[in-house]
Amino acid sequence: LNSDCLGALATMYKRHGYEFVSLEKALQDPAYQTPVTVFGNWGISWIDRWAMSQGKSGEFFKGEPETPEYIKTLAAGIPK
């Protein structure tokens, strides 16, 4: 997101009932106290790392979007 759209995006979120809290308040949520033990250099989201750290696998991730082949091809060309 860039600064040109941030105000409009915040307004849209508020219109749909979202609320904003400070980082300090957000970090008090128990989810942020959960140890994350799965790490890697690329790709997976924080929520995936959290789930795998909790032993989730297989069925838990069923239905997640698949990475399109053209993205995998592009990623294969990125130096490691």
C-alpha cells in the first residue's frame, strides 16, 4: 500500500466495522505470545508459521490458494 491510497483504505475498513488499535495493544493478544518455531527464508505467512509451530498440517491447510505456475517459474529464477 502506498500513501496515496492509505486514507481511502482506512476509511473503507472503518465503514465495514474494522477498528484500529495501537501496536502495543495488538501485541497483548495471546496469539502474539504463541511461540513460533518454524522459520524459513521465503514465502509462507506468519499465520502459516504459527499453525505449523502448533503441529497443524494436511487438512488444516486444505483449501488455501495454490501458487500459480508462472509465479513458481519466476521465483525459480531468483538467486538464492
